[in-house]
Amino acid sequence: MKLKVGQKAPEIILPDQNGNMHKLSDYKGKWVLAYFYPKDDTPGCTAEACSLRDNLPHFQNSKAVILGISVDSVKSHKKFAEKYQLHFTLLADETKKTVEDYGVWQEKSMYGKKYMGTVRTSFLINPEGVIAKVYEKVKPEVHAQEVLKDLAAV
């Protein structure tokens, strides 16, 4: 299932890097960047997370919340967040329900080998819980600036 702009964002109910539960509906009234990434502490995912970290004050000024989501464990997220001083929420989707709800758990290919994994995709969700923008084929190093530009236009 491919989610589109204008659709209600599927509910997210997941634990963060500290084991605290978060629901997307708890953020009603705020902009939410739900960014899905393949794996903690890998080069592209680290570049993306650090770029978002470095731009966090700009997101906060835009009244936007960042939710990083991968299928890694709570323990893995905690280690990743501490190593890179990530002061935003990382959600652990170990059951893969959320990545499937958002359509980002897909067949991938590396060195000719096919496997299932998270395709780097982000969703900008408006204060009413509706998808305002879908970012596919995200470029980790410039993604934060791209999202901030879109937030500035609303």
C-alpha cells in the first residue's frame, strides 16, 4: 500500500529509545516528521540522523517534532542516540507493523541479493494528522534542509 498526500497518517504506537510509548495521535496540533530509516549506526542513517540533530532548533522553531523509526530494538536506539547525541525520538518497530502500515518495508537488493528491508522514506504530517508530503529516495545529507524549506512554506 502506498500512502499519498491528503491521506490520514496511520496511527503509530511504538516505544522510544528509553522504552516510553509514543502515539502519533499524541502529537495532534503539531507538525510531525516521521522518518523511516534502515538501520542504526550505519553510514547513511547516521548522516541523516546527525543532519536532523544539527537542525533540531529549526524544527522546534517550526513547531515540528521528529520521529525516527526503524526496526531496530529499543536498546539499539538508545546506544545510537547516546553515541551521536540525538535529542529527538527514535521509535523501535520490532514487529514491523508500522513500516508495513506506511508501505516502507519492501524488497531491496544489494550485490544481487534480494532481501526485505526499510526503504528510506519520510512523511511530513500536518497538525490534523494528515500526510502533507511524502519524501521518497531521501538523500540523507540534505533531507533536513528540504523538510525545513517545506515547513517554512506552510
